[in-house]
Amino acid sequence: MSQKRMISLEVIDTDSFLDMPQSSQLLYFHLNARADDDGFVSSPKKIIRMLGASTDDLKILITKKFVIYFEDGVCVIKHWRINNFIRKDIYKETKYLDLKKSIKIRANGAYTQTDDERSKPIPQGHFQLSDLFVNETSTERQLRLDKVRLDKIRLDKVSKSKYFDEFWNEYPKKKAKAKAKQTWESKKLDKEKKDILKGLKKYKQSQEWKEKKGKFIPYPTTFLNQRRWEDEVEIITSTYKSYD
């Protein structure tokens, strides 16, 4: 079995990953490091105990779809083939062949339990995505590159925001400012500033944001992308404490 493991920024440099508690992120890194050559982890709960993490951290990874969990306690890294590619000469197939047969793989390398036209059964032994998806992998990469170019062109044409700094000063989690500003400007949120600040004020008074030292406060980019200011929020009356 290969002793080297990799992590792709395509997976971890996302709001979905970065919004998780640090303990959940750390657990993901250790699960990835201890997975077999097909991405299966035999004893995730043992790793949890070793790290001093909690089962909640594993539940978050499952809910966020970073791992797929099976009834017998084994889990598999969903984006294993995005993170890692093991050479044929050092590859050792997983012993969990039945579990391997129960999942499928998409052209981007992500495992899935969904059986649809975009997923295919995982063959036994060593394989390459290009063997399963003859033209799809190169086409998908080109589409991603084209989208990046288009996004850059759009952003170059976006006018600067007048009110983003007002939002930023009020937001309790000061993380990834440049990305949040880019989101604000690309979505032209100046015109919704009043509603955004009103919704933000409600969230700052909510139990969800106050508990566990602001652990569940999302990154500002996520708040904006998901239009969280439009949520119905349960407000409690207590003094708010900011956690930058």
C-alpha cells in the first residue's frame, strides 16, 4: 500500500470545507492519511478517539458529503480520486470489495451512492478515470477553465461596492474578506444593503450564532452566497459577543 497521501485544494479550498469546525477539518486530514489505496477507512471512530475529536465531527463530514459512511462503521473519502492517484505498481486494492461495489464514481473523480447517468460502477483493481469516461474528463476540465475565464471577465466589469465595508464591519467572523467582497460586488448587493444588514442583525442575536463561541457562524462569503439574511431566525435576548 502506498504510504503517501495528497490533499487537493479543489476539495479543501471551498466554503463548504472551510465553514466546518477546525476539529472536523483535522479529522478529514487524518482520515485521508489513513485510508487504503481506494480511500476506505476501517476504523474512523478509533481515529476520532486518538485525536480527541467527537462523533459530531464525523457527522459533519458525512452531512457535508466529504465522506460516505457505511453501516458496518467503515467510511470512504468521497473525493479520494480527486485528492490521490496511486500508481499501478504500488497500488493495493481495498479489502472492502463489497462496499466498493456498492458505490459509483463520477467523471470528476468523486465517489457517489447515487445511481444515475452521470455515474459509473467502479471496476475492480487499478483503473484510470479516462478508461471509464473516454472524453468526459478532458471536456469537464475545459468547461471549468472556460468558466474561470468567464468569471474573470465578469468580475473585471463589476463596479466597486459602496457599502461592502459597512457589511464587513458588522459581520462577526472576519474571514476571507477579499472573497466576500468579490461575492458582494459580483452579485451587486449594494442595492440590497438595507435588507442584508437587517437580516445580519437578527442572526447576531440568535442562539445559533451565540453558542459554542460562534462555532456555527458561517464565513461571510457563504452568508452572502446563500442569501442567509432572508432566513427566518429565532432571536434570544442576551448580550452578543463577537468572535473574530
